[in-house]
Amino acid sequence: EDTVAAWPPEAARVLGQAERRVHTALVAACPEHWVWPQVPLSRLVRVPTRRSYAEWVARTGYLCVDFAVCDLASRPVAVVLMPAEGLSARGMRRRLRLVRVLQAAGVGVLGWDAERYTCTAALRAAINSAKPAQTPWP
């Protein structure tokens, strides 16, 4: 059976309304950085290949950050995660695993807080000061 005929595709929005607002705020706050939405963890960190890479990908391959803030050489500076409301217990464990991996790799993790980041200066300061060991989560 033909895939296109059986499942007629149509273009979809990449970001929802709340995500578009966050992306706009991040781009305004960090004009000297790239801001990428929905980035897989495997694109943000590398692991030694002396162990099975396939096993690592199986454990983390479907984990994504909501936004990656990268320097102009495309190295991750910090990631921003949208609120975890409504996540199942399994989803929360996956998110905590994501945070542990990022922090171990030296990437700062910020939870999005619309009330805290009301201006670009506050958001810029939070991104610039994101330090893995000091960033509380969740």
C-alpha cells in the first residue's frame, strides 16, 4: 500500500502558540545566539564510543529539549524546557534523565517561567548564568 495514498500528508505547525511566544522571547533576549526548537538530545551531546552507541541512543534517542540556545559555532550554551505539567510518571522520569545527561555534559538547563522572564534582560541574564550544577530542576 502506498504510504502517501494511505496517509495523505499535510503541513503542520512546528510550534504551538505558547512555544512560538517562548521562541520569540528567546530570540529577542539572545540575538548573539542561535535558538533552535525541539532539538533531540543526541544532537546536543556526544558520548564515548567505547560502549554501545546504539544502546545509548535506545535509552535517550527520543528525548528532546524544547529549545536549545547555542553559540554561533552551534555549541549548546543552555536549554530551555517548557513546564512539565501533565507529564505521566514515566514522562517525568524521562525528563529527569534528559536533565541529568545535559548537566553532566555541562549544558545549563532552565525551566521556562513566564512570570519570571517578563523582560528580555531577565531572560538574557538567566541564559548567560545557566550553570548545570546550580540550576535546580524541576
